[in-house]
Amino acid sequence: MQPGTDTAVVLHTFDECDRKAERLRRGYVEMATNVVEDGKLGERVHDEDVKMTAADLQLGAQQLLHTIDGQLGLISGPAAPTGLPTDLESRYQRMRTDMAAVLKYAATILASRTG
């Protein structure tokens, strides 16, 4: 743990990650819904829009995964602050699993649009 990092900072960082993860989850669901509803994306969603959205999702998920991995290292380390919720690590792990799925989906969409 970084010197001076306390429980409040760790919890604040978790809240920020949780908000970003929720936005990325919503973006993922919206994109997946458009793809399913339109089959091949039809007229409602243009390829360039999909590429940009998928790239945004991919970048956001990559950045969040990096932050999550860092936080998991901090809270499971020997110098972790006391007083953290007992389920914080499992909540981060669930968030990590979700972001890995968003990242994989975005990469698949981008790969299908490249050519």
C-alpha cells in the first residue's frame, strides 16, 4: 500500500471504478442489443458508429482493468488499510470479470468490422 493511503481513499477509488464499470456495462448492453435487434446492424447503427463505440468500450475496459488489478494488489497486500468491507475484494473480482467480458466483446466487434 502506498504510504498515506487510507481506507477512505481505497473506498473512494472503488466507488469511482464502480461508476465507470456501470457505464461500460450499459454501453455493452446497448451495443449488444443493437447488434441483436438489427442483425447485421442494418440502417439504425452505422459501421463507423459501431467501430467508435466498440473502441471506446475497449479502451475504457482496458483502463478500468488496469485500475482494478492495481487496487486488488493494494487491498490484498500486507499493508492494506484496516476497516475495509470484507466483500471488497470479491466485488472487485466480479467487476473484473464483467470488464473482461466487455473487453472481449468490443474486440470481437472491432475485428468483425475490420477488413
